Amino acid sequence: MAIGTKTEIEGIDVTTYLVKDVDRATKFWRDTMGLPLTMDYQGSGAEFTFSDGTTFAIYKLRDGSWHPGSGVMFRVPDIREAVEFYKGKGVGFEDGGDVMDTPMCFMAFGQDSEGNNFMLHQRKQA
């Protein structure tokens, strides 16, 4: 890897999930999860950009094909409070929202309106 050059990978700008129903998924991420909608592609996708500049996007492929995504960890300041808040809004969580405690972080595994898995994530203080 070329470190400190024009070819160095500096970070992740956008993470995307495929969705079956863009309108339903947009409502889930915007209204239920509270993500800030920054771009609406009118039925083909949407983008949600956070204050740190990273973007989470949802798209529907033109041919309608879909497969579930997983791996996005949304950072929260208090994971237990966040799990209870989102459960109250109807978000489903594995194991009833039990929080996994690892040496580095806390995680809870949820599912969106389209069947994509995601995690709420809280780093432990060093």
C-alpha cells in the first residue's frame, strides 16, 4: 500500500445497502432511525450524510435484484439507551436487543425494513 501518496486510501466516504422498496426504506432510515436525508433519487435511492462527512446510502438496482447487506456499524454514545429507543420505534433486534460486550466495544444487532442487518456500536473508553 502506498502510504502518504496520492493513491493512499484515506477512509470510507459512503457505505451502501440494496433495498427492495426505496420509499419504505427511506422512511425507515429517515423517520424511524433519524438519519439526515441529504439526497433523494426519487425512487431509485437515497443518501444520508452525517456531520463527520460519511454517508450511508440505499439503492434499488434497475433489474430489481436484491441481496441482504450487513456490516454497517452506526456509532451511538449510549448503546443501551439507543437500543431501547429504537425498539420503542418498532426496530427489531436479535436476542431482544441484548447488548454484546467485547473487549473493545458494545454492539447490538438490528434489522431494517428491507431485511438488511446493521449494528449499533459503542466504543469503550481507553
